[in-house]
Amino acid sequence: MNNRIERDLCGEREIPGNVYWGIHTLRARENFPLGGGRMRFELVQALAMVKKACCRANTDLGYLDKAVAIAIETACDQIISGKLADQFDLDCLQGGAGTSTNMNLNEVIANLALELRGCAKGDYCAIHPLNHVNLHQSTNDVYPTGLKIACILAVRVLSAAAAQLQGALQKKEKEFSAILTIGRTEMQGAVPMTLGSQFGSFADAMGRDRWRTFKCEERLRVVNIGGTAVGTGLAAPRSYIFLVIEKLRDCTGLGLARAENAIDQTANADAFAEVAGMIAAHAATLRKIASDLQLLHFAKDIVLPPVQAGSSIMPGKVNPVICEAAISASVKARHDTALAMELAGMGTLQINEFLPLLGQALLNAMYECAAADSMLARHVDGIVAQAEMCARHVNESTSIVTAFVPAIGYEAAQDLVREFSAHGGGSFRDFLEKTLGKALVDETLSPQKLMSLGFGTSEFAQDPRPSELP
């Protein structure tokens, strides 16, 4: 395969001739065989955007030959477009604060650029991974900046997916607005409400999560590119430090800002912890909605779409597998956010050594939630209400007597429940109609009356004023 020899601080190694990575990547592949999973390619693409911006800044300032810069930028564009994903297979469980991943990018970009210019891989005299691709950069400003870009793009995917789920829930809120069912607390029947209002509560919770994801992007816009090793900009020209952020905005289309205190942004990862907390809140919402849909299906208020056979031994069994999968994704995302928050506090002095795993966990959580949102939205679209069963739940539940308390008082309502229970089951609503009259029952249990905010004046309402003033 025309293997090549490359050299680094630790010596010489033979590199397969068909790969674009080099000796630094080889050592990382050998050093970290931990099985934590390969770095997400979305992060690799974001890092390539950073490399492209740095290349443009260095070229405009005369630090890079234009022909070399064109090759480097073209190589970056190819990676951003999704090519050569197989050249980035380093484990996310790695030491060095992301140096291995940064060098993986540098080497692949350099060798691809060499190939584009008709040179052999490893001919670093023409285009060097460090002297050209990594010019005026450090892992410590490239990696956090790339991670923030990757997170912003992931947040936008998540926000769109949350909007899709919110829209599906709002559609069902409207569709089920006139269907009366029983509300439940402590897994017991509570008071009557509409089925639509239950879906409305889901939609509102998802709406808050959309707002939170919007705020996530705001927390991620300040980057430390140009700060080099510890945020002081050592070994980088001042003109480059001010120009590179402009080039990065152009390359990404994002409203990024240069950190006024790059030392702070290099050393501290609290922005990632804050975002992780917002994503954790979304995961909790997702879990609650999926679990409640399971319960409503079990109670036969709704029918979830059948999507696959549920058993290898029980013919005809269909399980709520989409809800279960969404719950699984939410639990995994919640644990990923907890991991990201823990790692955010584990940096030491001027660096966070654990950004690779932190970034992997946070990006995983975002994409897990986004995928689950979209999956559940499609499922919600197919939900069918069982209006007759909902009505039966209302009519048979003694808890609906609460709606009559303003008209007859607590003690009288309690006596009605006691009397009904003493004479067996059946329809509690029929019992109320015989006892209180059909007019009062129909008015009190109408969806419009039940879903109005509190109660107003009524021909049936008790006079709330005391009979005698003290």
C-alpha cells in the first residue's frame, strides 16, 4: 500500500499509505482503545469550520500562501460536506483535552490538501499539519470553539424537532377539545376535564422546552478562538486574533462573539453545564409525555398507533413501543447531561482536560432528544381518541362529584358518594341525575363549564355569603 514513515516527538512510525491521518492519530488510536464510541462527526465538521476560518484569516494577513490556503480550505469544505468520515474514528474517551482529535483534523486536512495539489500523502514540506493547518492555533482554543459551534447546530436540530412534537400535540388538543374524560391524580380518578386539555398541557410543556433550547444558543455564542493555549493569545498575531472571529462568523453563519476574557472561556466550561441543565429539563418533559401517553392508552382513553407485533409467543399483542423508546432515549439523554455537568467541573486551572467526553455526552443528549421528539411527533399524529370509553370513565367515577360542590356543598357531596357506594356500582352520573336533576348534571358536566376558569354565577350555585355576619 506504499506505506509511509512519519516522525513526531516520540519517534518514527509506519503509516498505511491509504489513510489520510498520520502519526499523531495513530498513537491516539493505540493509546485510547477504551470502547467509549467514536467522536461524533458533527463535532468533526464543526472543527473543520474552525480550521477553515483560521486558514482564511492567516491567508488574508499574508501568513499562508494562497495556493496552499486554497487546498486547505477545499479540504475543509469536503469534510464539512460529510466526506472522509471514516478517517475520524478516535475514541471519545481520550486524554489530552482534545489534542488527539485536533491533530486528527490537522493531519487529514493536510493530507487531503496535498492530494488535491497532486502531492503524496505525508509530503509535509509542502503542506504541514501544524505549520500550515494549525497555524496560530492551539487545541485549547480550537476544540472549545468547535464544540460550541457543534452544540449550536445541534440545538437548532433539537428546537425544530421540539416544534414538530409541539405542533402534533396542539393538533390533538384541538381535535379532542370536546371529549370529556376523567382527570387523574395519584393514579386515581380525580375530576373531569377534556382530553384535549391533557394534550394541551403536553404542548405547553414542549413550548417551554423550545424556549429553553433557544436560550441554549445564546449561552454558546461566546468563543475563545484566538486565545491559543491559555487565553492570552500567545504565539498568535494580534491582527489574527481580531480577524479570525469575523472569518468564523462568515464560515458558520452563526452570531459568534470573541470572548473579552479568553482566559475565562478557556478554563471554564460552565456554559456547557448550563446548556446540559436545559437539555435535562427537556429530557424530563419528553419522559413525562411519553409515559402519560402510555397510561392514557392503557386506560383506553386513546389508542396509540400499532407499529409492530408485540410478542414472539402471544399472537395479536401490540405494545406501546414508540413511547417506550422515547422514554429510553430521555433516560439516556438525562444521564448524558448529568455526565456533561459533572465533567464541566473537573477542569484544572487553565484548561478542562475532559472536553472530549463532555462534548460527546452533551451532543449525544441533544441528538437523542431530537430523534425522540421527531419519532414521538409522528406517533402522536396517529393517535385516536376513544370518546365512548372516556365518557364511561366520567360517568362511572364518583370523583366527578367535586364539580357539584359549589352547588350543594362538600358534606352533601360526600353523602351522595356514600349513598351510591352503599347500593352498588353502575353509572354515578345516572345516580346524580336521579338525585339532583338532569338539568344541574348536564350543566355542571358540560365541557364548557368544566374547562372554564373556576365557576361563575349560576341558577344552581349556592350563595357563597354567610347567613349571618359576626
